[in-house]
Amino acid sequence: MYLENISSPEDVKKLNIDELEKLAEEIRKALMNRLTKIGGHFGPNFGMVEAIIAMHYVFESPKDKFVFDVSHQTYPHKMLTGRKDGYLYEEHFGEISGYTNPEESEHDFFNIGHTSTSISLASGLAKARDLKKDNENIIAVIGDGSLSGGEAFEGLDYVGSELNSNFIIVVNDNQQCIAENHGGIYKNLEELRNTNGMAKNNLFKAFGLDYIYQNEGNNIQKMIETFEKVKNIDHPIVVHINTKKGKGYKLAEENKEEWHWCMPFDEKTGKTTVDFGDGEDYATLTADYLLEKMKKDETIVAVTPAMPETIGFNIEKRKQAKEQFVDVGIAEEQAVALISGIAKNGGKPILGTNSTFIQRTYDQISQDLCINNNPATIILNYTSVAGLNDVTHLGIFTISIFSHIPNLIMLAPTNKDEYMSMVEWSIEQKEHPVMILIPGNGVINDGRKADKDYSNINKYKVEEKGEKVAILAVRRFLPNWRRSFKRS
């Protein structure tokens, strides 16, 4: 095996093209080994194997600095920078995270788990390099789906006009966000692909950036030649590469959305090996409920910033909703401002995403939505210690971040009936913006009757009356307390 002998990027440089091709095969086998057992980001990593091998073959990491956007495509990078055991051997799986982490390696420069950040972060590295009169290459890697994020635009704008030194932006164009891409920039990317990078209209040149296109982003030889052309360049340039998300595993190539991220699975069938049972889930309940309401009320619209399945809108249900479902792409700020405008003009918007991503929109929630007191609904998943627990994806701060904002009503349901009742009340009320936190302990049907009106807030609901002891239980702790109380 070649991978077993890779301890640093210097070992990659010793291989010839045939050996590098075999290394790519071994990296995909190692990816499969880890992902079938513990899950993780599948499609992004399988699609970037050749490009990352070429990057380490041409550049001099860690002197040359790589900043990976979101960093969920960095598993091959980790394998080539001394962390291969975390993919080859099950006993070492827990030693590495799913994202870049400076505590793991000198080849990682930031903890990154949110999107659209790499260009801005890397521009800071470049500015410091210039101030110190150093000369390393600075490389920002960003997926096409991440380009819709506002910070990516801000980074492009700064680099294109203010930075006059070495800066390389690798745009990984695989024509897919988590779900399908949304936004006008993707029409230009398509035009650039169709013209082999020669289209007159060029988003990147409009920002003042130099530009080069490589159609064969999964060809190691071509990628090496491309990176050699831009190594040590004296000005900012975009390297636009066309890759195949999920490359090397047919199911992932054909079902890109399903295979962006995966649970542990059987390699032959693609079926998850985790038994979730046949119980209900809040995402499906939400989508089914909203679809029924949409049939009766054409002013209802579900909005998401590239997280449609957070509220259960898979491909089929998005088709059913038609114009009453809107995906703004990775653009959380746009999503919040959009629902405020919809509500102001008489619509009934419901925004759904994960709590970790809504944290990026504090100002929009406070200013665009709540100061204007427009009655929009925000439904958030993973708002507790359960579920997403990487340091970049924590949802435990949701209550402390948003609960103090004037005019915002925050509701924390404790069972299915209460959740559905809160969603219904929120959509139909016209007084305030409402944030609903999806319970993190599964769908509970415990027979407790839910209120129908939540306008009388800032008080506790009395579940059981007593005399000597007062037990205060919030969110998921209420069902736990009731079970414990009954057993005692």
C-alpha cells in the first residue's frame, strides 16, 4: 500500500503519476472504511481526492497554507498530513475530527465547520504574510455551493480589489450544495463550464480577479499541471475546477443529496446499519403538516438556507410545494430578511434550519425581523446537547443568544402535541416573530394536552399541583422528570 507509507506531504512528492493514481484508490478505500463504520461527510471527500493529492504534490504545506471552506472535504488532506491511521484503523477513528483542527496538525490553520469563510480567513493570512515580507502561497478552497454565502462575496470583493500579492482561490465546482444549488451565480458557473472557462461573462473577473479553468478536476495529472501554473503567482487568481461529487461510489454519484453526509452503512447496498425503528420524526411531521396547510392557504411558504430536510422537505416534497417552498442557498442572512419581508406583506413564512447555522444571523433576527416585529416563524433543529456536537456545530447556545431579543417569542415544546400546536399557533398569529426549538429527544406522545394559545408568555405552565416541593422542568427534562416521578 502507498497510503500506509505516507507520513507527510513530502512522501506524496516521491510518487509518480501511476503511483499517485493508486494512492487515490487507496484513499477512497480508507474513506469507505471509516464512513461505513461511523459515518460522516461522504460526497465532498470522494469528489476532492485527486485535487487534494495534486495540491500536496505541488505546494509545500504547511509553509504554503491551505484553508478549506467548511472543511468537510478535508479527509484526504488529513490522510496526507500524518493522520491516515484515523481512516485505516478503527481503534484510531476517535483521534481525528470531521473538520480541520489546528490541535491535530500544523497543516490545519483554523477550526472551520461553517460555510463561506475560507476566502476571508485566507485573506487575513495573506495580509499578515505581506506585512512580514514572507513569500508563501496562500490557497483558499471553496465549494460552489458555498459561494452563495455573504462572507464569500465579501472575501472576493476584498481580495479582488485590495490584495495585490499571491492568493489562490480553488473553486470546487461539483454543481451541488447539500441539496441542489440556488442563486444566480450558478448560471454563470454553468456558462463557464460549457465554454471551458471562456465565457465573456465571468463572475470572478468582475471582482477584479485573474481566472483559470480546469474541466478535469478528477484528473491528477491535469490538476498538477494546473497548480504548477499558479504556484508562486504574484496576484490573486481563481482556479475553477470541475469535479464529480461522490466520485468512485455509484450510489453517491447518482444521489448527491442523499450522500452529502451519511450514517454508517453497508457498502454493497448503501443501506444504513443504524436502526432508527419505525417511529415518527419531527422533520417528516413538519413537512407533512405544512404541505397540508399549503393546500388550503397559498400565502404559506417554507424557506430554508440550503437545509431543506431539517423540516422534512426532501426532493419529492419540494416538488409538491412548488412555489410555496424557497431555498435561498447558503445565505442565512437573506433567509431571515426574506421571511421578514414576506410577513410584512401578508404572507405566512416558516424558516427551517439547524440552530448552529442560524447563529450567523443575529443581526438580521434582531434588526430586520424583531425590531420590525413581523410575525414570521423560525423552526430550529439540534438546539440542545443532543445531535450535532462538534465544536463548530453546537446548538446549546441558541437560547442564550436569541432569548433576550425584544419582540421574539421563543417556544420550547416538550412533546409532539405541544410542538404541532405551537407551530399552528405561530403561523396563524399576527403579533410577533416566533422561534420554535425542535425537541432533541425524539417524538414523545405522552398524552398531555397542549395549549392552543401561546400569547400569554413569561410564566410557567403548571403540570401537577403540590404543596411542599416545586420542580421546574424545561424542554426535554420535563418528560424525563415525569417518568422518574411516576417510578418513585
